[in-house]
Amino acid sequence: MAALQPPPRVANRKSKRATFRVSPVSASSFISDPRNELKSSLLIQEMNRFLQQNLEIQASLSPSSSSFISDQIVPSGDDHHRPCHGFWYSFLLILPSLLFVAYLAYHANKNFQKLSNRRSHLIIAYYVLLWIASLLNLAWSSLQGWQCTPGKEASWNFLSLFTTSGMLFLEISLVAFLVIQENYASGMETLTRIFIISGLIGGADLLLKIIYVFGFGVPLFFDSDSPWVKWGLWIFHKLLLTAVYGFILYVHHSNWREKLPPRPAFYNYIVIMFAFNILALLACGLAGTGAGFGLWLYNFTVICYHSFYLPFLYITFLADFFQEEDFLLDNVYYSEMKDAGFFDTDWE
């Protein structure tokens, strides 16, 4: 009989063993090859460079830069860490607002008595609006920390909307008063016309801001230099106010100047507000381009407006009314004393 041949699987096993024995030799030859060593060293260098770049990127995301990025995110109730203003910014806002409210409170009793004696519906309405705007402005100035407090984004937006709308309504009503009425009046018809115009314009402005803030998520009332759509709205806002004050100045120097009140205080008010809105328009334009000076200038105009506009308005329009009332009362007292004979010796 012929010798039995080994099964094929044994031959296959031997071939596998032979292959296994060859592999260490090939690996050692691969490592010992100088070209392969160069390739492996280059690969290790590339990996080290990649890791170093990742570490640099993570280190660049410092708290300041991360807060800057969070300024670009839509405030939607999440905890976004925003930069807070410094001490002097809040101080320059709070101190004038607090002093003016204290001044109004100190003279409130005397002013209410004068208003009740004169019964001027227009002046009473302006005085009440001035009180509301002053209290809102004081709250807005005192709660600046809400800008950088997580979870206070919606509250800060609502407070800013009410404060800016109240001050703008008062500003528009005074401009309407300059255009409609030539002098102080107590008629309800004049008051109604002024408030209708102010309500329509102020309501449209408030609605537009609500759509921007809560509809599109634009951070109108947060301190950041972007996005451009935010500064576009503020540029449009300041441009309209500048055009209105510029038109009133044009009317004052034209043949229609008789239609404006012949009071120097009114003219000075228009000139100052025209110059201020030009400055605010320039600040918004520079901030929209990303210039750091533009954001600083915009914050400066915000401090000036919220700190000094309401006292300036009171001095221009309402202080004369109360001083005239004192002058009229002095004349009345003098007439009564003269009728009673207190000055008979002086006449002799």
C-alpha cells in the first residue's frame, strides 16, 4: 500500500507557522530602516504640533474672550456670562438720577399745590410723566448689574424697554408741543393732540424694539460691539431724532419761525439735543464698524442721556412754570397788602 499522505490542514498549519516566523524579521527590518525611522519621527512631530495647537486654542478662550463670544449669542434665558461695567460707569449713572429724584421729592408738595392752583392739564401731564420717567431711570441706573447676571436677561430687557420708551415718549411729546402749540396751554384738545402724536410714534418705536429683542433676539440693551443689525437700528433711531431737531432749527431760521414759541430756552434745548444726537449717531456708526472708540463714545452718550436729560428737560420747560407761579403769588400778596393800607406811609 502506498504511504498515507499527511492531511492538507497540517501542511497549512506549517505554512502559517512559517509565516509567523517571518513577521518579526520583517518588523525589525522595518524599524531598522533609516527611511522608516525618519517617517516615524516626522509623524510624531506632526502629532505634537497638532496637540500644541489645540492647547493654544483652549488657552485663548479666557473668561474675557468667552464673555465676548457670549455677547454675540442671543439672550434667551440661558446663563450667559456678560462683562459688567465698572464702578465709575454705575456711579455716574446712579448719582445724578438719585439727586434729581430727591430734588423732585423735596419740592413735590409745593409743586403739587401750584399745579392745583393753576389747573394746567398740559403741565400736570408733563410733571406726572417726568416723575414716572425719573423713577424708571433711577431703577435702570441702579440695576446695571442685571446685564451680567445669569438669568436676568429678560428682566433687563423689559426694564430697558420701559425706561427708554418712557423717556422717548416724554421727548417726543415736548417736540410735538413745540410744533403744535406756541405757548403754554391748558386745553384738553391740545393735550389730546400731543399725546396722540407721541403715542403713535412712541408705540411704533416700542413695537419695533420688542420685535428686535424678543423676536429676532438682537441684544439691543447689552454692551457689545456686534451684531451690525443692533447698531443699524440705533443708527436709524438717532438719525430720525437728528432729522427732527434739524428741521425745527431750520424752521427757526426761516420765515416760519413765528410758529415756534418765542422763548430762548426752547431754542437752546433744540440746539443742544441736535448736537447730542449727532454725537450719538457718530458713536453708533463707529461702534457698528467694530471700532473700540465707538463703543466707548456710545457708553459716554448713554451716561449723558440718562444722567442729565431729565434735569435738563425740567429746567427748560417746567422750572419756569413754577417760578412764574411764585412771581404771580408775590404780586397777589403785594396787591392785598397794598389794599389793606400797609404801604400808605411809603406813598406819603
